[in-house]
Amino acid sequence: MLAAVLRDLGVGKGDRVIIYMPMVPEAVYAMLACARIGAIHSVVFGGFAARELATRIDDAKPKVVLSASCGIEPGRVVKYKRCSTRRSRWRNTSPDARLILQRPQAEAAMVAGRDHDWKALRDEAIVYAKSVWDCVPVAATDPLYILYTSGTTGVPKGVGARQRRPHGGARVVDAEPLRHRARRDLVSASDVGWVVGHSYIVYAPLLVGCTTILYEGKAGRNADAGHSGA
């Protein structure tokens, strides 16, 4: 369904899509929807502020940005949409559209013609039977996603063999460690904004039939760091 929504927004094979979201199921839906239609997703860690997001938008030049009105952290609500709509500080790159997941903790003001309500487009896709879009064939060597370096040693880099991952090879590498595990449980204390989250929260578990549980916030705040558990 989300793949159809992205197609309606003009996203096609090879186009870039920025995903700037908290750890909610819709972030995973966004990644998988891009993969379904051959678009290249670039997930930006939700903990990054406007400047870090802007550098990645400038470099990726996405057709669409998928974001949320806010994220939930211990003791506070982080307004994502304010960062995702702030104009780029250097080359003034502007995506064609922004798809915003409105959350009740802090709803965002929308700009007509540029911002689109996630739920409204989803409901429209269901009503008009546009909810299915056939998978777009891609080569094993076609890029699946771009993941940027942190930028701690300069401008974030999203090019090169380590950051631009292909559909075929990356998925084989992700799935193999889980295929040979005697038990089918795995804890990945990461975020979809990092490569570990791509591999072991999203793609690998689905490839081998595992269940993924997302946790928004800081699970460690409520855990005993000295107790390893079972």
C-alpha cells in the first residue's frame, strides 16, 4: 500500500527517498515500500538535528522525505517535522513532497501542496484500490539503500562500497548469520538509522522468518545493566 502511495507521489526505480522517523512500524514499512518499487532509501537517524538532516538531503537529493510529527524519548517529545522541513543551509535542496505521520503526542502543521498526511493517503489508497503495486525487478547489483557516515570526521559520506548497499549481496550477508543459529531469537539493541538496524531489525529477520520487535525510546533506562538476562 505504501509503495502505491510513493508511486502516486512520483517515486520510481532509482529515485532516492529520505526516511527520517522514530522507531515505529511505519519506518520499516517505508524501507520495504522503497525496496518493492526499486527506489533507494536513505534512513537518517531520528536523533540527528536539522543540520545533520540537511547535509544528507543535499547529498541524496530525494524525491520524497518520509517523516513523523514527533518521536518519543524518556521525559520528552522530539518534534521531527520541524527538522525535516527546515530549508537546507547550503544548496537549498527541496524534495518534491513530504509524507508526514501525524502522532497524537505532537501534531505538526502542514503546508498545502508540499506536505501530505500519511494516514489520509493510506486511507485513500485503500478506498480506491490502489493498495497493491507489483514488485519492480532490479539487478542484484542495483543499490538498495544509501547509508551515510556519522560526519564526525568531516562531511557525511554516502558513497563507496561500504555505504551504498546492493540488493543481492547485502541481503545474503545479512541473512547468513541467522540461518545457522540454533535458536531463532535475536536481540538487536540498535536503531533503523544504523546499518545494524537495517540488517538485524529489518531485512535479515524477515528473510529467515524471525519476528522483529521495535522499541521506541531508551530501553536501557529501565534495565539493569549488570544483569545479562536469559
